[in-house]
Amino acid sequence: MIVPELGLTYRLSPPKVAGAISVTSEIGTCPRGLSLGDVIEVDADGRLSAPVCKAAAAALGPVMTQVNGGQDSDAQVRCECPLAGRGLTFSVQPVGHQEPDRETAPLP
């Protein structure tokens, strides 16, 4: 059986700011191999460090825009797998700007 929603993608809609997507809970086994504790990075152009299925991309897309637009600093989103009885919950966080290293920061 072919399930189009399980096709893989390496891109989300560009969020404008880099972020991190973490798997925070799971029901059943993800057929694409994601599991509790996995982290996927997304850059400002929407490129992912690891692929996600189209169902996960559809769930994550709107949340990435909210988080990276400053509306929420730690959003949770649920992805229901098209295969019955399975699903993941993702935590989406923007990647914070790091403070410059004091030893290499320019002096005023």
C-alpha cells in the first residue's frame, strides 16, 4: 500500500529564523524512524538536517512561522500518522542568538 503522506521531504516553508524540532512524545512506532528525543534542525531557508514525512511537514509548517515570528518560544504540535494508531508530538524552538565570546568580542 502506498501512502503519499509518508513521502519524505527535506524542506519546510522558510521560517526566516533557524529552529530546532524535537520529538517529545510518541504513540506507536514512526514508520519513518523518528523517535522520542530526536532533534531536527531547520535553517532560515527551511532546509532540514534530516527528512520528515509530508504529514509531519504539513503539521510543522504553520508552527515554524509562529515560533520564529516571535509569537511563541516553545510550541508543541501533534502529527497524526496516516497509518492508524501512530503519531508524534514535536516541540519547536527558535535557535537563540549566542552571546559573543568575551575573549573575541570587539572592544568598544
